[in-house]
Amino acid sequence: MAAPLRYESQVRTPLVVGQKDYHQVTEDIVRPIEAAPSKLWWIGFLISVACLLFGVWSVTEQVIYGVGQWNLHRTIGWGWDITNFVWWVGIGHAGTLISAILLLFRQGWRTGVNRAAEAMTIFAVMCAGQFPIWHMGRVWLCFFIMPYPNTRGPLWPNFNSPLLWDVFAISTYFTVSLLFWYSGLIPDIATVRDRAKVKWRKLMYGVLSFGWTGSTKHWQRHEALSLVLAGLSTPLVLSVHTIVSFDFATSVIPGWHTTIFPPYFVAGAIFSGFAMVQTLLLVSRKVLKLEEYITLEHIEVMNKVIVLTGSIVGIAYLTELFVSWYGQNKFESWAFAQNRVNIFSPYGWAYYLMMGCNVLSPQIFWFRKMRRNLTVTFFMSVIVNIGMWFERFVIIVTSIYRDYLPSSWATYYAPSIWEIGFYIGTFGLFFTCYFLFSKFFPVIAIAEIKHILKKSGESYKDNMGKLEEEPVEEFAHQYAHAH
């Protein structure tokens, strides 16, 4: 028996379960693309399209009649729109983290989950971008924001504004993430192309694969491009949500003006992003029958990241409370002690719901049995994203709904049906894109699964068990003979 090039201890749990070879991997992952859509796929897709159409209707009403269709007023100028914008940007963080940072650190477990996470990033950023665009009101005058010489006097973009920094950060993030996602897809698209029997499928995948042949030079360039894009993406993971946090941290409003926001927002973004990846993966592995590639090991490792980032977010919440007390600023103290912590205040319930979902509930993952329980994991992934939405809502609304004039305190903010419809519409856009992606492209990276198969596949690890029982001298002799 020839020893493999890369040795992995049998103690480590296999990342690919079952007696798989290269051909079987291709068959299992490409099967959902070549087969007719299942009934579950059609149900999910049609519900997503219905939500998307409701969102289009809501946006149309807002464009025709103006932002007055939303329940914004003189105190709360930012309501559900900016809350949902920050939430969707946060959702998109896990994809780049799993793809870029874990690729640079050579973490084998990323291969089963990175493709879905990268797609999630693209779709989440598309959803996030809708909110600032339609918040403009007269969206047909959006060219006013472009920095070009004009005849309208001194009407230029304010480059000191963090809102403009958002534009550059998120557009860069979207572009690099899209390139990273698509460049990783090319070898797998070529595999689907070569298996296609229908002419239109062969033509479509042939165009999308850019003439990939699988030659050594192609693989060499693919690996080099992946590392370059991973190197570019890694600082973007930290910078994008840091810049989003500057929307608040650079203001002077009590509750927003705090220096802890950049790391706090980044940890929260990874926290919510990993939870959304869990939701998608648990559904995908069931609907597409990919349990042998998205294993309990993947689910458990991601739950470990969730409990870590959830604990960091909890520390950030407590640090905020401590600093508001220690700083002895009466306005800051009021924002935290009265507007948030006081459960009898108008939005006190939202603060405690946020704390329960984000700080207390993830602690269940300290127990291995819970980390490997699929029902608990799915439930918790939904709970975490509800809690992270309320975190953004609490930061935005409880900091501004009571301003310095008590005469404006009587106004209580609740979203209108069109704000709710817009938010539901972005869910429709997200899941419509994801369902189409899962039908026409491999949800799991075929090439990367094959790359780790001979050291992390179950059948190969069984062979390693036999090798481990051999004397060291014999093992070394076989290794030398094999090379």
C-alpha cells in the first residue's frame, strides 16, 4: 500500500462521508443541476418570487407617492431602511470570511460550505444596496450624487461623509466578492458543460466556462488568481462593516458616538453571516441530498464560530453600558439607561429581545451535543438573525426617537406596510437568486472537494487507520518507496 502525499490523522472526523471516488463526487453534486426541479424547490421558488413581487409593488408605491409612504418623521429620519441596510451588509460578511481568510489559512472544512457562502454574499449585498437607492426619494435624480463638474453651482458630493465611504466600500466589496465567487465556479461550470447532453445547456455553460480545459496552465492561473483575490478580500472583511459603523460612530448623537463600533460591527456581521450560512446549508443539504458533503463536522465547526462571535458581541454590549456610566455624560447615560435598559421605556422590549437572542441563546453551543443537533442549529440560526436585526434597530431607533426637545417624544415609530413590504421584497430577491443559483450551478465546489478527498474522505481515512497500526520503520520505508 503506497502512502499518500499528505497525511491526516484518523482521529480527525472525515469531511466527506461514504465510499466516494472522484466520479461519485461529480455525480452527487451535479445531479440536482441535471435533474428536473423537485417539488420542494418549486414551492420555495414560487414563494420567493411572490415576496419579490410584493417588494416591487411596495417600492413602486414609494417612488410614485414619495418617502412619505414610510413612517419616518422629524425625529426618526432613519428607520427600517437603514436598519435593513446594515443587517443585509452584515449577512454578506460570512461568505468572504469563509472563502478568503480560511483559504489563506488552508482550512479544509471550508470546501463544503464556501460556494453557498460566497453566493450568499453576492445576493445579500444586492439586497443591501436597494435601501440607500430607494431612500433617495426622487431616484431619477440619482445622478446628482456623481462627482462630475456641473452647472448646478457648488452641488458636489461630500467626501467627508461616511455615507459616501459606504458607496466606495460596498461597491469594492461586491466587485471583489463577485470575481472571487465566479472564478471559483469556472472549473465546475466546465464539468457541467462536458456532461451536458442538450445543445442549449452545452452552449450556455460553454460560454460561462470561458474555454476552461483543465490544463496545468489553467489550474496554475486559477490558483494564483484565487490567492490574489483572497488577499484582496481579507482586509475588505474588516473594512466594509467598519466603514458602515462610521455612519453612526462619526456622529455626535448619544448612543452612536462610540469608538467600539468598528470591531463590534465586524464581530456582529460575522455572527449573523455564519447564522445565515447555517440556515441555507441545512436547507440545501436536505433538499439537494448533500448530507455526505455538508457533514455534521461542518455544522459543528461553524457553530463554534457562532458562539465565539456571539460572546464578542455580548462583551461589546456590556462595554457600551460600562462606558456610558463611566463617561458621566448625562446624555449618553440617558440613551442607555433610560431608552434601552429601562424595560418600561417604549423600546425597552427590543433591547432585551436583542440581548436574549444574541448573548444568551448562542451559549447553548458550548455543549457538543447541541452543536451537532440539526434541529437546534436551524432554530438557533434563525434566532441569531432575528437578534442581530433587533441589534441594528435598537442602535438606530432608541438613539434618536427621543431627541433634545421633549416636545417630539410623543412620536412612536412603527413601520408602514410599504416599509415592511420592501423588506419582505429583499428576502424575495435573496431567495429567488439563491434558488436559481442552486438549480443551475453546483452548490458545493466539486474541484475543491476532490482536492481534499484523498486526505479527508472517509474511505481514505480508513486506509490511514491500517497504516497507523504499522511500525514506524515500515511506514517510512513504504513512503520512501512510493516516491
